[in-house]
Amino acid sequence: MRKVALFLLLTGLFASGQNWHNNYDQPLNFQCPPGESISAISSYHNNYHEDRRWKFSCKPTFSWGTDCFLSPYVNDFDKTFSFECPPHHVIAGISSYHDNYHEDRRWQFSCCRSKCTSEVRGHCHSDCHWTSYVNSFDEYFFWTVPTQRVLVGIGSYHDDIHEDRRWRYKYCLQRSC
């Protein structure tokens, strides 16, 4: 009975680890449900494909409806970028596509803010910080937006030797204003 329970536990853990939002060399299109923003990011690099798989989690962010837009592509292949949503917006989605010649991706981000009405006030950000780079090249990483904070920016640079990127994130305290 113990062996069966252990087998089922390990099978469940293995299966839950396979819920990536993209496959290697394939497009990535992820959007949090309405009213939510990205709360955690994990990624695994594969040297054979020279690409990453990505997984995201979301958390409730707005109690009212949201207005969202998708940014233009923020980088060219092999180039550094530093992206921030406009004031009062949070990152709620990420899209990219991979190019095998460059072994890199171009990135777009979905920025959302609460819909303001006469009954609902908007959200402002304060106490913002950039992380240091959260990963080394060719490694798995997992990063969580700190408690009571929201993700508002993403920065990255590409290295041609590793054919991989390092990542950093900007997060802020969100309050009603």
C-alpha cells in the first residue's frame, strides 16, 4: 500500500511539473484571468533546443474590471531590454516567439489597470524595486512577486555563448489612490 501511495504521489508531482505554458521553439501566449496579474514565474532552459519553457501563476489584483493592452515587441533578437508598464498598470500576460537562427525570443507584455468609475478608485504604485538577475545561464529558476506587491517591469539580456537570457523583475507596492 505504501508503494502505491508513493507511486501516486511521485506521479502527481511529476505531472504537475509538466504544465508549461509553451514548448521549446514554439510561441508563448499567456494571459492571467481578468482582474489578476502575474505572481510567480518559473523557467527551464534546454541546451539542445537553446530555448526555455515558461510557467506562470496569477493572483487577484483588482476587485473591479480591467483595461489591458499588449505592448509592441520590446526587443530585437540578441538584444537587451528593460520594459515597464505605464503608471498604474501591472503585467498580466506575456507573449513571445522563438527564432532558431538567433536562438532567442522577441517579447511582448500585457499591461492592465483597473477600470475606474465614480464608485471605484484606481491603483497607484510606490516603493518600487528592481531585483538583481534571478537566474544564471542554462539553469532552472523560480521567482515569486513579493507579498503585497505587483509585477510592473521586466528586464533581460542575451548571451550568444550560452544562447540564453538572464532575467530581472520590477515590483511595486499597490494601493488605492
